[in-house]
Amino acid sequence: MAGANVLLMVTGGIAAYKSCMLTRLLVQAGFSVRVAMTASAQRFVAPLTFEVLSGHPVATDLWGEGGSDALDHIAWAHWADVVVVAPATANLLAKSACGIADDIVTTLLVAYPGPLVLAPAMNDNMWRHPATQANLATLRRRHVVICEPGDGFLACGTEAVGRVAEPEEILATVFEAMRRQQPVEEGEAATPGLTGQQPVAAAAPGDRGEAAAAASAWAGQSVVVTAGPTWEAIDPVRYIANRSTGVFGYALAAEAASLGAEVTLVTGPTHLQPPPGVNLVERVESAAEMATAVGAALAAGADWLFMSAAVADFTPARFETGKLKKESVGTSWNLEMTRSVDILLDVVNPDYHRPLQVVGFALETEDLIRRATEKMRAKGMDFIVANDPTAPDSAFGDKLHKVTLIGPEGVLWEGGPATKRELARELFPRLAAAVRPGGAGA
């Protein structure tokens, strides 16, 4: 990638100062960098700063004034190998989603056909606004890469989601976007940058054509993901739970949405915020509530079901309407339990068949492959993702982890140690490849 051309676009947010460091990092990494700025961005950082850091004039307007050329929006769009917008304001996201071209930055975006990375930055209310989330969903369906904002101190004085990703993270995302860039197939029309980027797929097995096919396979698919634990109530203040955090399920939902799928997330109790781009979030507590929500989501139509939630196997036989007193229980407590509903066996298998693809998850602490395979066959799954959180390089929560993907023919892939979001990125193209005719799971 040494010598590749990066066009950095800076829009009007206080986070524009971080783009100065990003420019330096890109240059140090061996990229040739040019910068374009909106008028609002120039109120935060002077164009001269980026000119010195990049070694190139800065495009600031469409009219050939200042350091710009009147045709920069065409020439620079042809020159760039990858475009990065950092920070990307809510205004920029809206214009990008709609294809509006009213300044040098948005006109360059319309003229540019290649891989695009956006690093949003804004107030948390602006980030959560339905219009912003709808715009992000549109951009993800076009395979635009979103470098997700972080959770931290914002210029408005609050601590919340909306803080632009750090320059080092954006740099890593640029490398990844270029690594995954796919050529347009012969006879297929190239599409302008704001109406459909060239596919930017997650890492996939096989050659580049296979990776591109894996990326496009998820666009428009209806995906249901379950996540987190369930809480089985004993009385109004006590419940039985497990150690599931929901991190992997939320990572799966986020990755599916980023690939253009229509995602429904059915989540047990967690501290996590719903991933951007997810169409519907159903919050439940008990295994029975999760079973009802999954049944409703499948009845509405689904192509894939990812059963990553850690659903309780047992639930208290009786719910006490008042808080149990230790005096009434005595010095020991025998709690009567009954089997919870088995969602895969009792809800999915009797009513839903092909073309629904079912991906289950198995947490085992011994004899991982054999037990997971038996579970997959017993419950009629198409695939199962097996993991042992007690094994070396694995853990509960948002830490490095290892997984094994198993299909009808046996082990298809072993991933990690990696973060659960990274594992999700690798999982989706492998599943897409497995269900294609002639694929590993065909």
C-alpha cells in the first residue's frame, strides 16, 4: 500500500483538530495525502495546517479560489485510492446518504467511485437521532465503512457516545478498507461513491471474487440475532442468571447491519447500547419472553437466525409475588426448578424450515467439538459456533476470544484469539461462502 493515494476530507466539528494528527500518521505510513475542507471545517483548523502536514495544496471550494482548482472535485476524485471523512458530522452523513453535492467535499464524494471510510463525530443526541441512524443504515448498505465513534467526554460537556475515533484507529480502518477493496467485475457498471461503493467485504476464505460474493450476500437479508443472558425471576427482587454479557451477540448484530442486512436484535438484560443500523431491538428478561420474541421475529420473515443468547435451561417452578423472607425459608433453601422453553427445539424446529438458516452457539468447558456437534444435530441447526470461555486466550465479556465454526461436514473454521467484533467480521463471509452452491455447507 506504500504510495497509495488517500483523500482526507474534514468537516465542521471540534474534532477537526484530530485530523491534523491523522494526516501526519497517514503520511508517516507511506500514503500520499491530499486534504479537502468544508467552509465550516476552516473555522476550526486553517487550511495552511493541512497543507504543511500533507505537502499538498488544500481544496477548499468549487470555484478555483484560494488554493483550489476549479476542477479539483473531478481530478482529485480520480486521483484517490481511498477517501476518508474525519470528522464526519451529522450534516455530512445526511448529505452523503442523499447524494447532495453543494460544496467541495460533498461534490468530491459524488464524483468518487472507490472505498469510503467515514469517522462520525457529534453530540450523543444527534448520534442517536432516528434520521442519523437511518442515514448510517443507508450508507452501510452501500458498503461504506463506518469507523464507529467512541464513548467519552464530548465538547458539549457530557460523557456519551459520539466522540470521534482516535487517529490510530482511523488509520487502521483505512488499511483494512484498502486490503478488502474488490475490483468491479467485468461487465458490471461502476457506481458513484454515494450511490454504492465497491464492496468492502470482511475477510473471507478463497480469492478476491469469493470475498466480494460474501460481502454482497448479506445485503437485504433479514437477520434475527439473540444476545445476552436471561433472568429467571424467583420473586420481585431476586432472579437466577448467568455470566453472559451479550458482547458477541451485539457484535454479530453490528456486523450484519454493516453488511446491509435488515437486523432484529432480541436481547436479554445487558449494559450495552444497541448497535447502529439495527432495525428493531426487542428487550426481554426471561427465557419465555425471549422465545415469544424470537417466534414473532421469525413469523415476520427471516433468512437467518443467530441464537447467541445464553438462555437459562431452568426457571423457578413458582414465582413468589412478594419478597421471600429468610425467616420463612429457614437455614437452608431448596428451590424447585423446571425446564425452560428450548427455543431452538420447541419454537424454531417445529415451525421454521428452509430457507431459514439457523446458527447456534455452544459454550462448553470440555470435549468442545463433539458436544457442539451433537447439539447442532439434535436441534436441527445448520451451523454452530463453539467456544470455551475458560480455555487459554478466551474469556467472558469484551476480551480476546477463540471460536470454532462447525457445519454439517465438520469444522469449517477456527478463529482467534481476537475480539468478538473481529470474530464476527470473519464469521459472516465464511457462512455466506458455506451456503453458496458448491460451498462448504452446501
